[in-house]
Amino acid sequence: MGVILEAQGLHYAYPGGGEALAGLDLTVRRGRRLAILGANGAGKTTLLLHLNGTLAPARGHVLLDGAAAGYGRAGRAAWRRRVGLVLQAPDDQLFAASVAEDVSFGPLNLGLSEAEVRRRVGEALAALDIADLAERPPHMLSFGQKKRVAIAGAVAMRPDILLLDEPSAGLDPQGTAHLLAALDHLRGDGATLAFTTHDVDLAWTWADDVALFTAGRVVRQGDAETVLADRDALTATRLRPPFLLELGQKARSCGLLRADEPLPRRSADGLALLDRAENRNHSQI
Ligand SMILES: Nc1ncnc2c1ncn2[C@@H]1O[C@H](COP(=O)(O)OP(=O)(O)O)[C@@H](O)[C@H]1O
Ligand SMILES: [Mg+2]
């Protein structure tokens, strides 16, 4: 599996602050969904700002397709075209008078034709299921709607990699499900996604790969099942194992789930295990 984006030995300190990144290594694999998991203050947002070239590390490198990314004006512009970043607070990203105008801003800046911009905006709004909001002023929308507008703005740039900072923060369960469905749609189109969260259950349900992050370093990275079953690494990161992973392990140990069957990733899969338990009890009577 090819590595599309890589951070090597990043160090960074904010002016007057402590070290926010302290020798950070991370790989993002092409076409995968990566969850960057860590407690508040671990340095996740700082990392994303390095992965799209907004911040330059004091030491270390960011590689795009194996080549060191450049920090000159042109290099950074090209970098940001390939690596889109959606900030945690949509109000930091939205500014135009209408949703359609906001989403067209990036593509217009790329110098695309008006017809191409219109096409991309239409596609991005459809992908995020907000076509009906096109003419609305962003500041009159709900928080969840604003989040989707901010993501549509990034999607309209057709980045190879989309970085999302805490995409589910502030959303209710339905809003989160809605957003994840939209992101699944993007993934179907071949996009590589990386998102930060402190929600282990979200990471388990949705990510292919997981990086555990604490105090400015990645302490463990790999496929979601390997990393999220590593209790010591989770404890070191001040996190607990995902509920459905624990349920699945328990189901295996009591013979409800065969070793070659996948662990439950969605709540429906967990409930199906309870149905099995019920059927087994009936057949034993
Ligand atoms: N603009 C800033 N100025 C100074 N310190 C900052 C700034 N932003 C973040 N920090 C500090 O850097 C560390 C990492 O923060 P951040 O990347 O926001 O973590 P996370 O996103 O995981 O919550 C924290 O100690 C935080 O206080
Ligand atoms: Mg953050």
C-alpha cells in the first residue's frame, strides 16, 4: 500500500509555548481512512497544520509522494491544492455571502473556467447533501450544516488528501452519521482521508488505520484492529478500548464469534451478536 504523505521527526514549539510536536513520525497510506487519536492538547491540530504546509517545523520533514514538500510561495500553494484541510470550527473557514459563493472561492482561485467551477461546486454540494442550501448565507446555518459547507469547500478543490480536524466535534449522533455517510461517498471516489478525534468508538467504526498520539508524538500506528487492541498503548495515550472491539473480543472468547469472523465495527453488528447469544440459549433449552 503506497504512502502518499509522511511526516518525519517533526519538532515544533509555539512562540512562548512548550514543544507541541516532539519528534513526530506519521505515514498516511493512499486511499485509506486514518484516525489520528489523542487527548486534548496532544498536538493533533498542530500536526494537521504541518501536513498541509501552513506551519513549518523547526526540525523534520513532510514528504508528499516521497519528495520533501517546499515552503516557498509556489510550493505551499501546490501543496495545499493536493492536501485539503477542514478546520475544527467552521466559522474560521466560512466568509462569503452565500454557500455557493463560499464553495466556489477555492476553485475560482485555481483559475478554472466558470463552467468548471460551477460543475465542481455542484458536485461538492451534492456530495455533502447540501445542494438545497446553495443560496443561503453561511452564518444563518446550523453548526452541522456549516461543517458540511466547510468540507464542501475543501472537496471542490479535489484534493488528493483531505484532512479533517475533529469532524464530529459538536455534532449530534445523527449529524455525525450524516457527515460520515458523506465522507464515505468521497472515499468511494478514491480520496485519502485523515481525521483527528479523541473518540475511540468513532475511530473503530470508521477508520482503516489509527495513529495514537500523545505529547506531540505518535506512540503507535497501524491498522485499526492491531492498534486499538493494544491496551498498553491506549493507556499511555489516556484512552480506553472501543466498546464494540471489547464486545467482539468477549464474543470470541465465549465462542459466539469465530476467530476468522470480523469483530463488530458498527452497533448493528454488535446487536447481531446478542441475537446469536439469544438463539444459542434457545437451542440449548
Ligand atoms: N496558537 C497557539 N499558541 C501557543 N500554544 C498553542 C497554540 N495552539 C496550541 N498550542 C499548544 O500546543 C499544544 C498542542 O495543541 P493542539 O495542537 O491544539 O492539540 P490538540 O489539537 O491535540 O488538542 C498544546 O499544549 C497547546 O496549548
Ligand atoms: Mg485540536
